[in-house]
Amino acid sequence: MIIKKFYGRTVEEAIKNVKENLGEDASLLLVQKVKKKGLLGFFGATEIEVTAAKDISFEVQERVTTSYKGDTGIDPPALSKIKRLLTEEEVDNDIISTVISSYIEATGGNQIKLKELDTNILISIIKGLIKTDRNQNYTGKTRAIFIGPPGVGKTTTILKLASYYSAEENKNVAIISTDIYRSGAIEQLKIYGKILNIPVETVFNVREFEKVIHKFKSMDIVFIDSAGRSKRDKEYVELLRKFIYTIPIQGLKIYLVISATDNFTYIKEIYENYKILYPNSLIISKLDEAVTLGNLVNLPVYTNLPIGYITDGQNIPGNIELAKSEKLAELIVKRNVISE
């Protein structure tokens, strides 16, 4: 019997390492998030740890794999329900395997415990996979740029946050638009800027952007809107990189805004295009329009980025809140369980 631990930035990457080293028939015993070893671990950096086995003994096999099927040759009811529930929510298959393995581990593979789904255990497991960014207090001077594809609600999200921090937190807020492609977005910002008494500037190049950033240096918060361009528009992503380089790194937040309504394959392409800008937090928008909620767990696992905010409507102010992992896990699980 060979039992080894493998590591990766994401579940997908760690499982790929397992298959490359132990083969396709290796068994997953445990999947969990752990602190990185070495210096990075002191700064809260985490990675995925997968414990896997090859040619395992009957005792371990009985606990890990036959506990799926039991004597009947079919999945126990709890595992069948987990698989169906998460598949319906379009959770990634590798993540479903991780959740099932963790559920077996949590129940000790006990056939009696696997007859009925314990939603508290399931929520706890999914909660552990959803990384959230609770550090959204905007203490000190904050410069936040919002990047992402067209139609995900970057401009609306900025206005939600700007109105809240200006009116409720009494912060000095300004907005910069680099979206020179959509006159409607600029006009929307200017209208709300007048209503909220927030200065709004539009820039057309890096030199103008640098001047406006300096102009707003006394502001508590500066929100920066960017154009939504095709995921294949490498030139615009490079322009965004130049914009970001002119922003002081202290207090810099780079939000990748993703719509909950988009399919996971498309979202992965989006992330691969924008990751060179080193986003440090996610905003998942349009939760109210989403038919499935799998991206609430797919996104943080695949990108290894925390979710900062979620939005669920068009109201300004309103329809935005800090992401909380337990609440998001409950959204995925309970609406399916209740509807049965």
C-alpha cells in the first residue's frame, strides 16, 4: 500500500498531481485546505492537500471505496443525494468528488450515517471550500479597480459601493472611468455622481489616469471602472496593466467581477485572461438571475481567490453584501433540500 500527500493551488491541480504520480485508479482519502509550508505560511497563504492511496488494503478499501456502494452495489442515499444536488447546481465534477470524499471522512464511512443526508455536515464541507475576503473595511486610503468581461455589472457595483461608503460611512469617495467605449456607462456615473455629490472623472490614456489619481490623492476611496472587452482582447488587458501600475500599491484592491449566470467553462477562460493583472478578490454579481449556484464554490476553488462581495439586484444603493462562506454554502444546499 502506498499513501502519499499531494499539493496544488487548486483542487483540480492537486488531483492532477495525484493522477500523474499514482495513476488514474488512485483513491482519494482526504482533501483539505492547509497552510503552505515555509515562509509563505506565516502570511496566511493556503493550498490544497490531497491524501491519496494506491493498492490499498482491504480495510482501507472497505472504508473509502466500498462505503460508496455498500453490499447493494449502489451509492448510499446520502452520497447519491449529494451528487445529484451538486450536479444540478453545476458544481464542477472534481469538486463534487472532493465533497463526497470529505463527507465519507466526516462520517467515518459508516453505512448507517450514510443513509440520511446530514445537511449540517455538507454545509460545513462546502463552507470550507468557499474562501471569502472579510477585509473590506476600507481603512486608510483605498484605490479599487474593477475588471472583468462586458455585462457583468462593474459600473453598477461601483455605484452601489460608492453610495454606501459616501452616505453610510461618511467617506470621501471619487470615481474614475476608463471605459471610453461605452458612453452610456460614463453618463450613468456622472448622473449618480451629481446625485451623491461624488466627483467623477473620465480618462482616455495612462498619462491622464496618472494625473487624476494624483488629483484624488486626498480622497479616502477611489473606485476605478474599466471597460468590458472581449476575453481575447489582449491589448486592452495590457492597457489595464499599465493603469494598475500607476496606482500606489498600498491600499490597492483589484476586483475581478464575474456574473453568477455565466457557465463555468466561460468563467475559466475569463480568469485565464485576467489573471496576469493579479486580482486579489472576486465579486460575484447577478446572483438573483442565476439558475444554478455552483459558481459560488467553483470560482474560489479554481482561482484560489476570496469572494469579497455578492450582488443580487439593480438597486442603488442596496442589493450588495459582504460574502460569507456559510451563507453561500447554505444557499447551494438548502434551496435544493427544501424544494424536495
